[in-house]
Amino acid sequence: MSYIFEPPRQPSVAIKNSDDRFPVHRIYCVGQNYAAHTREMGGDPDRTPPFFFCKPADAVQEDGTIIAYPQMTENLHHEIELVVALKAGGKNIKVEDASNVIFGYGVGLDLTRRDLQKKS
């Protein structure tokens, strides 16, 4: 099959001790999910519930990649995140069954323009 434009590559991450790769389809994120960070961001952990948001799968970058970011930012924050890779989807999964849908764990680096975030 020929394309006018090459289709984008399937984002994926390396799997430790394997030549295989884990395909990334969706990235779900949780914000302000611990009290100290909620306070740091000016919120009240007793009144501000965690919120959920998504990032595009192509936000995934290879280890060692130089990451471009907007030069106009004056307040770029970085956070180390726990990444949970799921081998199966689902909803309303019982707590005792949750480990059955986990493929593995990883470490992620999240970058946020706090100056832009505070404008919204």
C-alpha cells in the first residue's frame, strides 16, 4: 500500500531484559493526587479532589532523547511519575482484581508549563 504521507509510528517503550516493546495507546494522568502537591499548587487537599487528564501517546520519548520545550516559558516544572502499564483494559475493576490487568511499572518524566497552567 502506498501513502501520500507515511503513517505515524506506533508509540512504544522498551521492555527491560527484552527485545520486545510495549505499545502505548493512551496515557491517563492524575493531578493533585497527594496532599503536599495540592498545597504546593495553592489548593486545599481537603476540598480539592484529584483531577484526571490525558496526554497523547506520542508524548512518549525514548530514554536519552533531548526534549524540546517552549522557550518562552518562565516556569517549567518537572516531576518524576510512577507509570503503570496495563495489559488489559476494563472498568469498575475490583481492588482485589486490579493487579491482574497490570503489565508492569516504569518511571516517567512529566513536564508542565506552570506559567501557562496558572492562566487557565
